[in-house]
Amino acid sequence: MRYDVIVVGAGPAGSVTARFAAKRGAKVLLLERRAEIGIPVLCGEGVSQRIDKWNILESKNWIANKLDGAKIFSPDGTKVTLSKEMAGNETGYVIYRDVFDKELAHLAGKAGAEVMLRSEVIGLVKEGDKIKGVKVRRMKEDFEIEADIVVGADGVESKIGRWAGIDTTVKPNDLETCVQYTFSNVDYPTDYGEFYLGKKIAPGGYIWVFPKGDGVFNVGIGILANFSKPGLALKLLNAFIEKKLPDFKKGIPLRLLAGAVPVAKPVETVRDNLLLVGDAARHADPITGGGITTSLEGGRIAGEVIGDAVEKQRFDRERLAEYEKRWKEAFGQKLLRNYMVKEIMLDFDDKTLNMLADSLKDYSFEEFSTLSLLKALVLKHPTLLMKLKPLIKLSEKKMEKKI
Ligand SMILES: Cc1cc2nc3c(=O)[nH]c(=O)nc-3n(C[C@H](O)[C@H](O)[C@H](O)COP(=O)(O)OP(=O)(O)OC[C@H]3O[C@@H](n4cnc5c(N)ncnc54)[C@H](O)[C@@H]3O)c2cc1C
């Protein structure tokens, strides 16, 4: 078996990469180790409405609910609100992530990519240092498939990058361990996403509440792995629900999931014959842990660059570096800035968080984004947040050098 491109992993990053490469005429194989795309769901299912503008999805079947905005609570309960009225009506969606992932894989298939399930990549095929394809295990059978380009879209646990010699290690202080319930039967009338901060509530992370509509809610927690120990995330989440979200106690638990998100700096994403996309590239937002938007944006860029590479029959690092250049232009600055902000915020104690929230509680934000929140913080606290100031203005070029 031989393909121009093998994409490993049919999450959002892999499916979008496969689709845009196939659209440009490449012969693409999308390999997924699971038996069903999108299952199990490992996601809070919150995403910015910005993705509407990119025209990547065709249906609306994946939308569970449209948010009215976000409410952020400091440890003492002070509330900062970003509402749709302030944000030009553009907020976020709560999605059915399984439907979302299936649609993206469907569109990859429609563009000409071949999709193969229950196919786990267990190694790279190499000739010397040159990557020639992948080793696959499918229903207990092992075999090799050749390709000119291998794409690691294999998520937070990615092995493809490591097998290619890229250091993809995520330090415990760059990894959020998460658990989340989905409850039905909850009488809690809100269409706002809620975020609860505090060293005791969720050390190095936060608790989120996402309304899916009709009394269904995702309630989850992420804590930094270096503060974590077995069972702690679930214990903290249960304690919070017990104390602060009494309406959820009558809820019926339909799902309890556990997973991890990299809140790290991006890694090197290109080698000869190889690219990394999505969580495998550490493209999730270091503040929020959200990785869907960058998976879509990065996947599209990767697919287009791969399409050109196949057309020109050039698979060397220099040619593929176009992908790294373009994702850095698109969202590299944001990732680096938010990584630095994450590091700064880790030093904030609960008292400081309360003080910051208090100063923003009546603020009118210009848009529904972390940048808008950061700009307001810098404006209100120029001395305390001196270190943040240059990050907001830092030019693209300087950012590129720093990544
Ligand atoms: C609890 C939790 C909550 C989250 N909440 C949000 C949120 O609300 N909003 C948001 O934007 N992001 C959220 N994220 C992050 C988001 O889910 C990821 O950033 C996103 O899924 C990254 O997409 P991806 O395609 O890179 O990886 P994934 O979606 O993880 O897909 C990787 C795919 O590769 C497959 N795979 C792995 N190894 C192999 C192999 N060897 N062979 C074949 N297939 C393989 C996997 O089975 C999987 O299907 C959350 C994450 C967690 C864990």
C-alpha cells in the first residue's frame, strides 16, 4: 500500500489536514485507532463562534447551544461578565463533540481521503533516518504502509513526533489533568459559560460549567499535573458541586470522563517527510486549554502546504517549513503570549485574583476573548501587570523568534 500522505489520528486536526490535502489532489489515508470517530468524547465541548467564519463545517448538527457569554468567578465569588451585547453578539457554542468530529472526518472522506478505523500506528517505517511510512496494527494484524509524508495528528499522547526525533515531552507544569461530568435534569437557568478560579478550587486551572441546553450541562475541572495526585481532580470537582452548585446535585450523571490537555509551548512541527498538527504539536491554548480552533486553523494550513508539496514532489523540511511559518503567523503569537500569561498567573494568590476580578466586575469588554480580558487587566493594573504589557504588543517577528 502506498499513499502520498498518511495522517495519524482522526480528531479535528487530522481530519481537517486530510481533507485539505486531498482537496488539492493528494492521495491521503487517514488512520484512526478508535472503532468510532469522536467516541469517547474527551472534551468540555466549548468553542468560539469564530469558527463560523472559516466555513470548515457544512452542517449545524454539531451545535448543542449558543452561549450568551461567559461569567468568570474569582475565589470569593466576584463575577466578571463578558456578554454577547458587549461582544458584538459573537460568543461561543457548546457542541456535540462526537457529531463535530464525525462531520470533519466525513468531509475529509468526501474530499477524497480514505478513512481507516481500528488502525493503530505503532511505529514509523524508516530507511536510515528517512521516514518512509508507518507500521500499523489493525485487528491484531501488523503491516506497513508507505507514504511521502506522515502527519502526526495523534493528540496529547502523541508518539509520532517522538519517533521522528522531536522532543515532545510535556512537563507536569504544562499539562492539565481534567475530569468532567455531563449531567441531565439540571434546573439551572443559564446560557452563560461559567468559569471558577482559585488555588483551592482548581490549583493551576479552573472549573467550568457549559450549558448544552434542555437541562444538560458539562461541569468539569482542570488542574495542573504538578499540583495533582491520583483522584484529586474528581475530589475537588465533587466538593465544589456539593458546596457551590447545589442545583447540580439533582442532576443525573450521563457521562464522567477523564483526559489531559497540553498547556505547553508549541514544539518543532516539521521534519523531512513529517508534520505535527493539533495537540500533537502542542497547539492548545495555554490559558484555556481549548484546542479545537487551532486544530482547525493549523489543520487547514497543513493540508494546503502538503497539497502543494505533493504537486511539486518536494517533501523536505525546507519545503514543509511553510506550514510552520503560516501557523506562527496565524496563531503563534497568541499561543506564546498566553503561555507567558499562564506562567505569570500561576503566581497570583486568591487575594490577588479577588482584587483583579473586583476591578473588572463592571468593565465593558470589546470582544469575547482572552485578549480582551488581558487588555482590560493591563489597563486597570499597569504596575502589577507590567510583565504583560509588552506581550500584548509584541510583534509577530519577535514572537516567531521566541517560539
Ligand atoms: C477534558 C477535556 C476538556 C476539553 N475541553 C475543551 C473545550 O471545551 N474546548 C476546546 O477547544 N478544547 C477542549 N479540550 C482540548 C481539545 O479536546 C483538544 O485540543 C483537541 O481534541 C485536539 O484535537 P486533535 O485532533 O489534535 O487531537 P484529538 O482530538 O485528541 O485526536 C487525536 C486522535 O488520534 C487518535 N490516535 C492517537 N494515537 C493514535 C495512533 N497511534 N494511531 C491511530 N490513531 C491514533 C486518537 O484516537 C484520536 O482520535 C479539552 C480536552 C480535554 C481532555
